[in-house]
Amino acid sequence: MRIPQRTHLCGDLRRSDHGQSAVLHGWVETTRDHGGIIFLMLRDRAGKIQVVVNPETSEEMAQTAKKIGHEWVITVTGTVALRDEQHINPELNTGDIEIVAETVEILNESKPLPFLIPEPESASEEVRLKYRYLDLRTRKLQQNLAIRNRAYQCVRSALVDHGFYEIETPFLMKSTPEGARDFLVPSRLHKGRFYALPQSPQTYKQLLMISGFDRYFQIVKCFRDEDLRADRQPEFTQIDLEMSFVNEEEVMEIAEVLTVVLYSNLVEVALERPFRKLTYQEAICRYGMDKPDLRFEMPIYTVTDILGDSEFRVFQSVYKRGGVIGALCLPDADLSRKDIDRLTEEVKPVRAQGVAFMKAASDGVEGGISKFFAEQEIADLLREIQPEPGDLLLFIADQPEIAYPALGKLREYLGQTQGLIDNNAVVPVWVVNFPMFEFNDEENRWEAMHHPFTAPLPKDLPNLSDNTAEVRARAYDLVINGQEVAGGSIRNYQLATQERIFDLLGIGRKERMEKFGFLLEALEYGAPPHGGIAFGFDRIVALLSGTESIRNVIAFPKTTSALSLMDGAPSEVDAGQLRELGLQIVQNSSGSD
Ligand code: ASP
């Protein structure tokens, strides 16, 4: 049949349209027969509107309407009418109007559904992922993808306004592992050889700077074959950008501008610039992690010098072994003994032994471990922390690499459970000067904390070989409400520095030429100083949509075990396909590699 031309989207109609004729297409969400008069809730991308089918207008039309089931696709022509006062539905944008139908035509039927669109919670997540195209009809996912759509447009226009070129880079590239495992694609034409799917366009964007494009961006898929982790996707989207002739400040400024534009255009939140900055060291010592949630303050106080030499054995022995004593001050706390014991459970997974406490009182401290300390020690402690009477002081003492993360975890847990977080707040913070390297104990070698193309701080260059752990990187992460939304760095644009980094990482001459030879060679042909950043696009859209999981902002996501429940990927392929690629499957009895 010929589809009549639509005049409006269902959800766009308003009171001011009353009296107008309308041709609407959509899905019937619910039907109701009210003494022969049939009410259909018609839905399209913009929302839903009630359609009234009166047999007095046409008996035949009413008979058609009676047959309609959930999610049938129909076309309606009719007139926009005001609803009676008592029938107004304040929950709907179109709740004070309805369509008085003149014709109703069925365009397509639907089988009984695995779940009803207005009640997706009635189905398990597996069922919803299998029928993702139905789940995508739900209001929440429609809204999330609408925000995502606006985010793409916003990013493009903001970056183009700032002189960026959008340039695509290949998906079939050379395997140049950046940290995670590559997804490999076998070549049919060159048997035994493989392309890799990019973990990010890192090397390409650097090459584009060497080519003179000055400012590049791309909204791009990245692929990482990582082990299962909650809220990770094997393919995800980045807003990737790179700039020539810049320092950290210019890259961070653009990233701030982009963040401000996204928040103001999409959710009408005005973020103040410049964003707060913390060094990595400050972030760890003050908040116990490199992605602190600063919607609440509650910092960690390092009180090793005050309480380390006290009578309290536990603190004393940690102090003697070069450990630290850190404290948190939970305002006006009303925690039972059981609640406090529960805190120890929280920090056990990060290897901390326990949480000690005392309570601030009007004349000092009381309870918990307070009795172990001398007057002077308590006086110094109170001067440092300045608690109010009724505040709870919590302590963890251990080696720094255990104590700070444990305090960070405790801080996060208390923030979430003690109502310290204003859920409407949006608090961005930069974390800068990350360590350049971290030691991989298992493999007994240094690894780049960001990636090997990151430049070290010039003043730390002399430490490169002798004091490797102390070398800081010109790297920066943007954290919003405790989530890392972007990360980037200034790069090594001079071959000599890049070579030194590879030396340190134990990437020998042969290996580096094999893997990165093209980039190293390019650095010798007039590479400009350059740097960039990449935003996790899914993550920022999730934040903007007010949803926890990035799965809720990706049209067709995979499960945490990297499966697509809808189409069954990954799937076996037939022997002919394998033969063409020159591949053979070796069954491993243990099922692992
Ligand atoms: N390529 C980096 C990443 O994906 C980002 C960057 O350094 O620009 O993490």
C-alpha cells in the first residue's frame, strides 16, 4: 500500500494544535475498549498520544481497531481534540489532547511480545538483549539514544568551530598493541598475515600531525580484547583528538570547552571553567584514587607523624615499617558498632587489615582506639583534622600502596551510603602528572602507565634510567563524578626521547621496528610537537543521560562476556571460510589458551 504522508510526530502534538487534522504513524502500545469506544496509545520516536476510535464515526474502522494488538503498526488520520478536564493525563506531554480518529489502517502486525514495552523491567536482561530492537523502543533507551545523537552533533560543531578537521583512520591496521590485547582479522589475500582492529587511532593521529593537519578529531570505534570487567565493552566509541604545537594547557582547554558545551546544550548544566586540577600524587594522598568523586570533599588526612610513635601497637609497627596512617572524618556520624565492623569488610578486598575509629566529642575524643593516645597526640590530631563533636574519625594504617587505596575505597563507600553525594552535582577534575611507568611484577619489567608515546616531564628526564618510578608523564585525565571520561598526553615528537622510552620498556630494536617502525621513521621527517586526548564517548553520554551503565547508551551492546545475545556473535564459521583464510581451529582440551 501507499503510505499516507505524515503530518506530525505523535509526541510533538500539543494543546495549541487542537482542531488540526493529523496523519500519524506508529506503534500501538496499549489498547482499551471502553463500552465500544476504543482507545489506542500510539507511539513514535517523539512520544505517544491517545487515539479515540468511535464506532459512530465508522463501524468498520472500529472493527479494525478492535483487532489491533500490542506493537502493531498503524496509520491514523483524525483531528486533534482537547480532552475533558477529568481525562487529562499529566504524565504525558500530550496528556491534555487526543486524536479523534477518522481512519485507522493496519500496516503490520506483531507476534505476542517477550515483554511489554512500557514494562521492560518485567523481563531479564538476557531477554532484553536478545530482543534489543524491542528494548530500544522503550522510553528510556529512546531518550538515551536521542541524547547520544545530540552529543555527536554538538561535538562535531564545537570542534569544527575550533579549527579541527574530521578525518577517518583505518579499522584494518597493523597490530601495534597499546596495552590491551588486539582483535585480529586474518587476511585472505595474504594468508598467515593479520590486520588488527585499532585499540585507538593513536598512531594514526600522530601521523596526521606529522602530515600537517594541525588539529584532528574523529568520533571513532575502538576495539580492545580485554578480560571481562563490569561495564566494559569490547568495542566502544571515543571522541579522539590531536593538536600540533601545543602544551598540556591547550589540549585541556579544548577538552574543557567540549565538556562545557555538552553539559550546557544537552542537560542545561553550566560548568565553571577552568576545572579543578590535582596532581596524581595529591589525588592519591587526599582521595585515595586517581579518579576521585569530588561531589563531596571528605579528604584523607595523613597523620603518620602525629600518631605513629604512640602507644598504640598497631600504628607503631606500621610506622616503624615505613607505612602511613590515614584518617577520614565522617561528619555527624550515626554508625552502629555493626556498621563500623562492616567498614572493615569493605576494605578487605584491597588488602587492608581493618578500620580503627574514635569519635570526636565536645571535650576531645572518645570510644574506639581513643584511649591509646596521649593528650598531646590527641590535641595535634584535632588541630589537623578539626572535627566537630559527633564526627567519626576512621583510621587505616598500612603501607602507602595499601592504605591510600583502602581509604579511597572507604571514602567512596561512605560517600555513597551516608548521603554525602548531591546527585544533581557535576564535578569535573583534572588529574595530571601521572607516573610515566608502572612495574609489572609478574613480567618483571616496566610498562607505560598511559601508552609508550607519552612524553615524560622534561625535568624528570634525567631520572629516566636510575629513578624510573619517579618519572612523571605529561599525561592528564579528566574525571567527572568519580568516572574517568577522558585521558591524553603530550607525545614524544623527537625520535631520541621515543627511543629512550622504548629502551626502558625493554622493547628491543628489532621489536620496535617491527611494531612501530613506521611511526619512528615518520618522527624523523619533521614531526611537530603535538598532544591530544580521547574521551570515552559512551561514558560521557551515560553521565549525560543519568544512567550507570554504558550499555544503556549503546544501540547494540555486548554482554560483559563479550557476547551479542541478539545475533549470536561470536559464532563459528564454516570450514570453507577458514580454508580461504588459511586457518585451522585447534581444540584445546582445557578450553583456555
Ligand atoms: N589513545 C589514547 C587512549 O585511547 C588517548 C590519547 O592519548 O589521546 O587512551
